[in-house]
Amino acid sequence: VNLSFIQQLLSLLRSFVKMMKPSTECSGTKVMTVNDFSFDANIDNLNIFELKTFLEKSMLTRKLKGFSQFTEVSIDKKSDSGNKNEESSPVAMYAVEAMLSALTNDLS
């Protein structure tokens, strides 16, 4: 079940990336309804409410942040360099969660 949700999430992210790339035919800002956005992004077959619930219950964003911090520490230990990189975290996943909340009209 989790694998299915992760595949749906990856599909959703790919669709978001395609929609956000600037195109030559559209030269400006475009306002769309949620339904129009879903059809144009080709995500109308995904249940966004279930994806949002999955992200909340699985705490995937928090787990990814912890994993990235763990791997960053292990890489820093191996490199033995005095240069400490700025803290990196999967900020993009927080943006995805916010986007899903906006699409589901749950702005709490």
C-alpha cells in the first residue's frame, strides 16, 4: 500500500514539474480552478485527499528530513573537512504538502 502511494506521489511530482516549466505558448500568469489544474496537470486520476492523508500519517517529510540529516553527518565525518555545509533539509516536501493542502482546500 505504501509503495502505491509513493508511486502516486512521484507521478504527482512529475506532473507538477511539467506544469511549472515555462512554455513558449504561455507568456504570463495563468489563474486556474482546481479542476482545470488537475486536468491540465494530468493528475485527475489521483486521489489527492488520500495522498495528503498518507503524507500526514506516515510522517514521510519528517522521516526524509531525519534521513538527510543523518546522511549529511555521515558524509561530514568521512570527509573530515572543517567546512560545515549549511543545513539542508527536504524543504521541497514541505512545499508539496502545502500544495496538496491548497488543492484539497485544507488551509489549516
